[in-house]
Amino acid sequence: MIKVIICGALGRMGTTIANMVVENPNLEFIGGVDIREGNVLGKPVVSSEKLPAFIDEFRPDVMIDFTVAAATMVNAKIAASKGVALIIGTTGFTPEQDVELTAAIKNVPVVKTTNFSVGVNIFWELVRDAASRLGDYDIEVIESHHRNKKDAPSGTAKTILKIIQDEVGKRDVIYGREGMTERKTEIGMHVIRGGDIVGDHAVQFHQNYETIELTHRAYDRAVFARGAVRAAGWVPTAAPGLYTMKEVLGL
């Protein structure tokens, strides 16, 4: 049985993941971490200050973290220092934080990605294939999220952009357009924030007389939680190193 702790356990995403862990016969939910203490599904939730003692007492195999960059930087370092494997779905890291975190967690197996949805990971492969074939088309990326999402563009959209540029080469990126603009070879990036949108991403390839559009739309946070739980069952047997869902899914 794989023992799992969850960061942000009292939040919407944390409780969704906790319920899925409990339903998985190969995983055991033993507690969590949050900015305030409490309990989820009868298991203790402690503050970051108490995380080292919590790990020593309950000996978790995996920690799942879908919080914010500042919290992940603290909790992931603690867990890695004690040999706990990591599932990291947090986005919004600065480049400096990414470098620091990667160095701090290199001694344990880690699955870190901007999106744990199985569908999104398939979507990324479709975008890669399309970009490799449609490099002479005008390319636009559009992402939409709920009004409370702080980082923009989303981590998923940034991954989409990287995939496209891997295939078509480095291009300028225009974040929205205003005023008198002339369409050249740039990639357009557009961000929408509103209501309770869980997560929509689209890539458009335009040429005279035709448009090809690839779209992924998430209707519930459960799709991200399901992927994270799947990764939690995979990561304990992996060698130390940094992985994505591509390895988990065998893509």
C-alpha cells in the first residue's frame, strides 16, 4: 500500500484528490498539509512547520502538491530531504524558483507537469504533430480559466507554446494585440479569465481559406486529480529524477 499525503488538503483540489486516493485500493491517504490545521476524511492536516515531524511519524511514500509556488518551494524541499517521492502540479514558478526547486528535489523520483489531465497530455502530442506539419501556418493559442487563477498565461498554455516552438523554431510571441498591428510570423497568445471556467485550451492554425483548431476543455477538476492519483501509484518505483505524465502514461 502506497501512503500518500496531500498539500493544500483543505482546498477544493486537495479534497478532490483525497477522495480519489481513498477510492484507490493501492493507495492510502494518511493526511495532509495546509495553511491552517484541521482534518480531511478523518485524517490530520498539519501546517508546514509540523511537516517534518509528520513525515517522521507516518512515513509517507508520496506527497501530492497542487498549491502555489511559495508553498510548494517549502513543502517539496522538506519532503525530498526525507526521501518522499513527489507529485507536483503547482504552476506559476519563476525561472529562478524552478532552478532552485529542481536542484532541491533531485534525490527523489518526481512527476512534475503543468497539467495532469490524461486528455491534455494526449492533446499536447496532437499539437506537436500538427505543428510539425503546419509550420507555415499562422498560429494562435487561446486559454481560459476561472476568475481566481492568478498566473497568466496558464502553465498548460506555456507548455503548448514550448511544444510549438520545439517544432517550428523560436518565434516572437505576442500576448494579445492592441492598436495597429501587422501579422507576421509571431505566435499569438490570448488569456481569458472569468467565472468558474475549469480550464480551456485551444491552438489554431490559420492559412488562407482554412483553419485547423485543436481544443481541450476540462469540465471538472477531477480530470487533474485523476491523473495525479495515477502518477502517485507509478512514482514510488521510479528511479530518482524528474518525470512528466508522458512517462507515467507511456507515451
